[in-house]
Amino acid sequence: MVKVYKKVVTSFKMQVKRRYLMLLKKEVVESGLKRRRGDCLGCGACCRSSFPCPFLFEKDGLFLCKIHENKPDVCKTYPFNEEDVFPHTAENCGYYFVDEATG
């Protein structure tokens, strides 16, 4: 129970922080996205981290978005830097970040 509680609290704190950055510190988001490489693997772990996304559905073992073409920026930009990756999903995330010098 403690493990689940910690995961939910951590995810919630990260969600609040990322919304703050997206609204008030857009340069942080833009800088991170320029360094982002890789692709979403469709595991759905991030979309189920804080609460189950109502637009997420499973098809052939992948988790897909019902509103992919119109999904909110908060979803499109996840993760925008290394600190934005949920700790419990980092190991399996298809995204990674390069240094600005090598980017």
C-alpha cells in the first residue's frame, strides 16, 4: 500500500510541476524537447501514472490514445526533459535525451 501511495504522490507532484513549467517556464520545455529523441513505445505506463486516462485504450498489446490527433499539449510534450520522466516508468520509456552539444 505504501508503494502505491508513494507512486501516486510522486506522479501528482510531477504533474503539478510540469503544468507550472508549461504555463510559466515555456523555455524549459522547449529546450528539453529539442534534446528529446526516441519514440513512444505504447506501453501506456505514463498515461496511467497519476490516474487512468479516459482516452487510453488497449489494442494488440499497445496502449493507444483515442484523441491522438487532438491530444492536449501536456500529453504531446511528455516527457520534455529527463526530470519529467516518472521514476517508475523511466526504465522502459522509449524517449531519451542528448546533450545540447551533441543534439
